[in-house]
Amino acid sequence: MTLFFIRVFFLVLSAAVGLLIGNIYGRDVEGVLVALAGAAFLILVEITMKRVSIRGLSSVVFGLLFGIIMAKLVSDIISLVPFNESAIAAGRVVLTLIFSYLGAVIALRGKDEFNLIIPYVRFRRTDLKDGVVALDTSAIIDGRVFDVYRTHFLSGRLVVPRFVLHELQRLADSEDDLRRQRGRRGLEILRVMQKDTAIDVRVHEDDMSFEEGAVDLKLVKLAKSLEARLCTTDFNLGRMAAIQGVDVVNVNELVSAVKPVVFAGEEMDIQIIKEGKEDGQGVGYLEDGTMVVVTEGRRYVGQKIRAVVTSVLQTQAGRMIFAKTAAR
């Protein structure tokens, strides 16, 4: 709504300026019409440029300045040659156009390599105490990052790259039921997070210069350029990012780290849910999802029993607890 009033004010102001200029030449109506047409054209250009990122725009400006400086230097050198004034003037115009174009294009293509170009989310502000956290597709779909952030174990600004949103959209439009459900879940979680005033989540508009499907490569390079931590549940992506010097926050590792420690001989109450693979075994789960295999617990399926821990096995898939029924 604020943009609407600004645009209307700009149109009115342009019409007033057009009236003043037209009054000088005795063409009031023509002046107003030309001013309104010019203002409408500028507003149309502004609307079409809404996807332009601050970092991309600053890169273009830097490239233009660099091109103009180079054109000035080359023109001064050429002016030492005894050409006529008209040829030198024309050469200055041509060189300025060429170097400005080349500077803008080269700067835009290599914007991630310019240390002088600071993207919007990279400014060290006082309200960003712990920097920036870039969210991976898997972390968004997982959803636990929402709860972790609310408990203040994870802080800082959450950044969702535009290409991650595109990937979620592709998943949501997939013909596969599971992929479609995952994509819709991710989009819904993002919508809920944006509505929560306690969560600082932003969409990063800049798209990295990689092929369409290289989302992981884009994420790693974006995290490096923003000096951000990368939040993911993808083990392979986290390992690749860590090798390239990016700080990784893996939600699965966090959950494993905060699981309660269980020792052999400790007693616990466990609900036997199903039968185990071996004869006589019963299987139950702790509140954190840890599997508990109870020897001779098959006959207690559907019941809560007292069990004694015999051993704990740590695997890549997680932790497994082996127990036996406690003596009554």
C-alpha cells in the first residue's frame, strides 16, 4: 500500500512539473501529458525490476564506474595522437559506451568474486548478533529447525535462497505423491515461519551462476559469499560444505547430541510396540525416537514394562538400546 501512494505521489508531482515546463513554452496540456507518460514508463520499469537484488544492482554500478574510468584513461591516451576534435569526441563516446557495457556485464557475472560488493544480508548489524543462517531444502522440509529456532538454540537471520524456493515449488508440482507432499510441507512450514514475528526469516533474491539443477553447489557458494552458516539435514551436503570452509548446522547431529545418556544397568519404563527380528524380542521407542530392543519382550506387546539396559549400540543410523525385562 505504501508503494501505491508513492507511485501516485510521483505521478502527481510529475504532472505538476510537466505543467510548469509546458507553461514556459505555452503548451500546458502537452507538458502534463508528456510528464505523465514519462512517469508511467518509469513506474513500469520499476515494477519489472522488482526481482533485481541489491547485490546485483551494486555490482552493475561498480562495473559502470570502472568502465567509465577505463574509458577516460584510454580516451586521454588517444587524445595525445593528433586527430581532429570531432574524431576524438566521437571516440570518447564510443569508448565510454563499450567500456561501460563490458564493465557492467563482467561485474554482474562475477559479482560473487567482488569483496567490495557487500550483499544485503551480509551487513554486520547490531540486531544480527549471530550472523546469518542459510536454510537448505531438506532442513525446511524436515521442519525441526522451526522448533530449534524458537528455543533459541539457533539464532541469527534465517535466509532462504530464491533457488531453494524454486526447488520446493518443483517438488510441490511433482507427479510423485511423496515428493509432492514433501514440497507442500516445506512451503507450508515457510509460510508459518514468515507469519511468526519471533523468527527473522528472509528470502534471498540473488540466484547463483550455476546450471539449473546444482542447488547444493549454489547453496555452498552463497553461504561462503554471505559468510553464513548452512543449516541442513543432508549429511553429504554438510560434509561437502565443511570441506570448503562453511560452518554447518546439521539438525540431526543436534538431536543426537541432546539425547539423554543411558548406561548399562539403568532401569527404564518402556512401551513394547511390536515384535523384534529375533525370537522372543520386543521393540519399543523412547520419547526421542531411540529404538529399545527388549529380550523376551515379545509377550508384552502392547504393554508398558520395566526394563534394564544391558548395552547401547551407536550406529550411523542412530542409537540402539538393548535391554531385558526387570526382575519382578
